[in-house]
Amino acid sequence: MMRGGSHLPVWIAVGNGAKKERWGSRSGLPEIWIHAIPLLLLLCFFILWWMSRPVNVEIKDGRIVDIHASY
């Protein structure tokens, strides 16, 4: 047993300045892109919804003349 007080190990953080400098400029990107994910999902949902709507295509002489949305 130790007498005269407790001696706890001390951890001293040694930072690597080059690593911080290298990643410091990009540290904000994950925080920005995490907010873009819901917007991207909404955009994909809208595109899928828009493209899944049925349409009637009117063709004359082998060319598309008119497109009507059918509900």
C-alpha cells in the first residue's frame, strides 16, 4: 500500500500539429453534409413520385404529339 496520498497515473495528451493542420480545414464538412442527406432523400422521393405517375402518350406518324396525365 502507498502511504502519504494516492498516486494516480497521469495521461498527458501529445497532439500532432501536422495532423490537426491537415484535417482542420475539412473538419466542418461532415457537419454540413449530414444536413444534406434529408434533402437528398426528399429530392429522390420527389423524382420517384414524379416519374411513377401514369401518362397517356399520343403518337401520330411515329412522333410523340401530346402527353396527358392519367389519374
